[in-house]
Amino acid sequence: MDGIYDDTKIIFDGQNVYVELLWRYILSRLPSEQDAVIFFNKLILDLLFIMRVTFAMDDQIYSSPNEIDQMEPLMQSMWPKSNTKTM
């Protein structure tokens, strides 16, 4: 598995294939190329926003490990323990 990330050219080529497929799909579903560009732009902006929020959440969660430990009893109380026995 370690060697899978060594060749960045292969990764880049693979990403290009998927982007090209996505672009062709969008073009086939929308009435004009201009609409496709607007949609693709919005899609990329939304994905970048989601990434930014995810990184901010990760930073917040990992900066307060004490609070995570205090939440454990709450999380356990949310899911009742199963009374079934395995045979």
C-alpha cells in the first residue's frame, strides 16, 4: 500500500479521468455549456466550503480532548445496551 502514493503522475491522471467523466455527465444533463460551467463552479465552491468546515471542526475537536472524554457517558446513554446473548 505504501507504493500506491509514490507516483503523483498516476494519481493526477486518474483524477483527470474522473473530472472529465463528471464534466461530460454535467454537459449531458444541462441545456447549455454556460449552465454546465455555472453548475461545475458551484459544485467546486461547495466542496471547498465543506472541506474548510471539516478542517475547522477537526481543529476544534482535537484542541479539546477533555471535553471529548466528558462526552463518553452521554454517547453511551444514547444507545441502549443489547440484552441478546450470542451463542
